[in-house]
Amino acid sequence: MPLNEREQRILEEIERQFYEQDPKLAETVAKTTLESVSRKWQRLAAVGFVVGLVVMFAFFTRYTVVALSGFIVMVVSAGWLAMNLRRLRGEGSGSGGLAGWADRARQRWRRDR
């Protein structure tokens, strides 16, 4: 629903005040996109995966609990990366989570029968 003229003026006034009060933050917000934030999280997940892999292999024979922790970090990082990539591609929009999975499973079941 579009804004009426009064609401549009109020929004423009808020935006002008925002730029006047903190121009650095306003510039950062203007430049930030979903893709740039997503790329940052993807890099963090990839680093987490590599760290988990190194920890798992380094402590596999001596400290099994530490190696298991490394494996858990790897799995969580891989899941985080996959979820982030799916969201960025747009597959997760509207049909994400358990409900989306259940819908896809029902569709496959009906198609295979």
C-alpha cells in the first residue's frame, strides 16, 4: 500500500534528520546490501569449516572430545553456508523451514505415486 502525501513528507523528514545527525552511519546503511552481508557470513562460515577440519584432524587420535568439537563446528559451518547460499539464490523465500520441507516432501510423494 503506497504512502499518502503526509506520510511521505514525514518519512522524508526522518531521513533528512538521519543524514544530518550521523552521516557516516547513513552512508554505511545506504551502501549495505543483502548480498554484501551474506558474503561476509559466507566467509565466516568457510573459515569456521576450515578451523573445524583442522581441529578434527589435529586431535583425532589424542583427544577424541576435541576432535568431535571440531567436527561439530564443521557441520554447523557447512549448514550455515548452505542456508546462506540458498537464501541468497532465493530458493528459501516463502518456502523455508520445516513447512517448506514438508510441502516439498508431499509433492514428491504425490509425484512418485
